[in-house]
Amino acid sequence: MRVKLPSPDDPGMRPLKATAGAAIALLALAACAGDPIDSSPTPATRGVLQAEAGMVVSAYPDASEAGAAVLRAGGNAVDAAIATGLALAVTHPTAGNIGGGGFMIIRFPDGRATAIDFREKAPLRAHPEMFVGEDGEYSYQIHHRSHLAVGVPGTVAGFALAHERYGSADWPELVEPSVTLARDGFVVSERLAASLEGRMEAFRDYPATFEQFYRDGVPYRPGEILAQSDLAGTLERIRDEGRDGFYRGATARLIAEEMERGGGWITEEDLARYEAQEREPIRGSYRGHEIISMPPPSSGGTALVQMLNILEGVDVAGLGAGTPEYAHHLIESMRHAFRDRAMHLADPDFADVPVARLTSKEYAAELRAGIDATAAGVSNPSDVEGAPPAESMETTHYSVVDADGMAVSVTYTLEGGYGSYITVPGAGFLLNNEMGDFNARPGLTDARGLIGTEPNLARPEQRMLSSMTPTIVARDGELVAVIGSPGGRTIINTVLQLVVNLVDFRESPEEIVAAKRLHHQWLPNAVRMETGFMPEADGERLAAMGHEVNWGRGQGIAHCIFVDAETGALVGVPDPRDSDGAAAGH
Ligand code: DON
């Protein structure tokens, strides 16, 4: 690992300093924030960017810029999404990854759309009782923080599949920016410095991770350069050999060796067998808008369309944003969708998921008819009490649109922040802890949000159920928005509220993203509400309907792109909840 203090000539700073697009981005960002242009190594990153010909919005400036540079060089939105995703694997280690997995929705300029599923899989040895300890009890530790918590990674296979079918640039050109960022380093932001400092004690138990993210045991300060030479080596293998650079040869061997050392079950055979899948997206409609989102093994698109269908029969605009009556109908829609999510959603290659019924207008009408306009949970009670678990925001979502109007929506993750905390020695990347998204154990359902239903139990090569909801909105054949968010189960509800803000409340792009959000997930029976969603006094009216309201905590980080209906301009909106979020375009 190489470390040096930043200077204006640092290669790690070049992407932001030396390109016209970045300069425009910084000008726009600074202007929006009302600040003078920031020439410090960690530039201001908040604010909205307008562009005509291409846009990337992601969780780190260098990653947005890596994608925008691909667009400027003539690559398409899929190419840019791959370059951005690989760059985030270097600059945004909480969630950006090559050791995890996720989902990509692509909408082509002619309105066709497709979905790339690169969700992790359980290894061949997996079984439903694998998270039970020697004492015969379910073990959170095994399920979430052990080598058994690691799923077979999918990201590199997903990007390779998307490139093979829909990319236009040469693969090495898409990987090279991330190689440079890893080899030469990038400027550490305040947020990343604080995040790494906060994890220092936890990472002491993971020597390869500790070595990778601290300089001789000392945290990086904002503005310093973090280089990751082992990661650069792995990315070079991916650049030169494509997916085989990850799933076969040296990288696969290093993963398998780490698994063996730590009692994990992933073998070189598991890695060689991993395949990303192309799937039919979920399609729905909401008041004349077309919704294109992720099918199972994510629950996201199905639950999103189910909730929108319920709300379509409610005068949402008439109820008004931030009113207790609107909140009540949102919550009741969530209560229904999350019950069905628990009952039915899982990997469609293993379970029969009734997607057509769950996303039908008829089913939504039946559910809506059971909703009492003034009382909580009447037709679908939530019989577990307690506050919903706090979901971490450490997945990441990014959005891309190119000059032809091809749009790409990607949400991918290591599951928890920094995943399993396990860095593969010699390979320099973090492994996910996605096995935690399988149900804990057959029959175990409780107030923490554990669900013991059958379809989403761990089985050999099954994909664990996800909530990630990369989504694209269109109307009359034209692209309207590219949206998505991190936040575990809150993701689906965040995306729901983005759509409602767009369609019913006709808010500006900034307001659509900044507006406060709420979350209910059927079990437990409680709402999490961002402070400011409504005046606290109105919260008492909601409580009088039978809702338990828990205030506070941010929900979601929605890095989105909207198309201005009048001018056709692309409006990139980094979520103001994330100080590192950045738009780059041209
Ligand atoms: O796939 C999922 O739904 C989760 N693994 C995403 C995790 C997330 O958003 C951050 N925190 N829990």
C-alpha cells in the first residue's frame, strides 16, 4: 500500500480536477450550495447538476466522474455503469464492491427494458439450519458476521454479462479507471475518513482489512490519498481476463483459501459455477407512468408495484404530502406488501413466486377495500410489537443516462457496511455478508424482524431475498426518472415515496429526493418516520389511528436522475443525506 499527502498533481485527484465535465459539475455543485468554488482536495459534492448529453450520479465524485468520462468518450450507459460500479469498489468500500452483488435495470431508448441479476448465491454446502450454533440456538454471529455469512459474489459476473450483451466500449477501458484509482490512490473524503475511523476497533480482528484501510494503524485524514495495491492487482486481472479474472485462477484461489482458513464454505467450484442472470423486469403503471423495476430474487419491484397499485385508488394528491391521512394510507399499503413479501418472495429459481397476482390491479383493489381510512391494521394486523430494526444505509445506488437516452439503474451491496469485514488477503477486496438476507431458521419469526417462512431459507446455490429496488420511470414512451436507494427493507418504501412525490405531489427533482420519508414493514407494528415528515403534533393524530410512531434517523440515499419534461435536460440529484454523493455529466 502506498500513501502520500495530496498535491494538485496527484493522479488520484486528476479525475475531478482535470476534466471539463468535472469542472462543470463542481461549478454547479458549488453554485447550488451557495458556496465559492471549493478547490480543496475533497470538493463540495452536494447539489443538483443539469446536463444535456449524459449524466452519472453516484456515492463518490471519482466514481461519477469515471462513468461520465466513459460517456464523453462515446461509451453507452451500460459501459458507464460498469466503470462507475468498479470505481465505487475502490472509493466507496462500505458498499461499492467486487465481493458482493446487486441488480441492474436497463431501459433502452426504444422503451424495451431488461434486468441483470448479479445477486450472490449460497455455496453448494448451504442448508436451512446452517446459522444454528453448537448450542442448538440460532446464532446472529454465524448468520451475519462469520465466513458462513459470505455469499458467492456476483458483481463481476453481472458487469461482464451486461457488457457482453449491451455494452459498446472495450472492456479494459471500463476497468482501467478503477485500476488507476486503486493503484495511485484517491482522495479520502471527510465522510469516508470518519467512517473508517469509526470501524477501527472492529477491524483489528481482520488483519488484511486493518492493513488495507489504515496507514500503519493510523486512520486516514480527509484529503489524504488512499491507495490499495492488492485491489489494483485483482482489478488488473479482471481487466485482462474479464470474469475469469475473478471467478477462476489467482483471485478464486485466494478467496477459497481465505474461506478454508476461516471456516467458510465457498470453494473454487462455487466460484466457477456462479452465473449472473438476465431477467424480465417487473413492469407496473401508476397514474399513466410506467414503472420498470427489479423482479425476484429482489422483492423490491414486486412490492413497489403492489403498493403503487393500492395507492392508485386513493386520492393521494388530495390528502397532501406530510398529512397524517397520507401517511396512514402509505403505511397500510406497506403493511400489505411486506406481509406478502414475507409469505411469498424468494429466488424464483427455487420458489414459485406469484408475481402476476401480487402486481395485479385486481389484487390491489381487494387489499385496498380492506383498508379502514381511520384505523391501523384492520384487515391485516401486525401482531408483533416493537420498533423496527434500524437499517443501515450501506448499500449504494447509482443512476446513469447517456446521450441516446439509454438509462441504467444499479443498486449493489456488501449487505452491511464493509460486508463481512473480511478482506481477501492478497486480493484486496471485502467480502459480503449477504447470507444474512436468508431467513434465519425455519419457523423463527420475532420482533427484531426475523421471518421464518419457507421460501427464503438457505439452500445450495439459492439467491437470498433482497429489497434492492433499482427502478426506471417512463411516460408516453419517454424516460422520466432513474431512481433507487440503499437502506435494507426501507429501500422499497423509499423508492415508493420517490414515485409518489414525482407523480402525485409534482415536486421539483430536488424536493422529490430531499422530502422526508417513512417506513413500515408489517412486522413489527411500528412506523419509523424521518423528523420533519410531518409536524410532531400531527404525529399524535396518526397515533390516534393506532400507529406507533418512532421519530428520527435518515432513510435512504437516493442518487437519482430526472428528465426535465420541457427541455429534455438531464437533472442529476445526489441525495442531500450523503455528503459524498456527486453528479457528473456533459
Ligand atoms: O439486499 C438487500 O436488501 C440488503 N442486503 C441491502 C442492505 C442494505 O441496504 C444496507 N443495510 N442493511
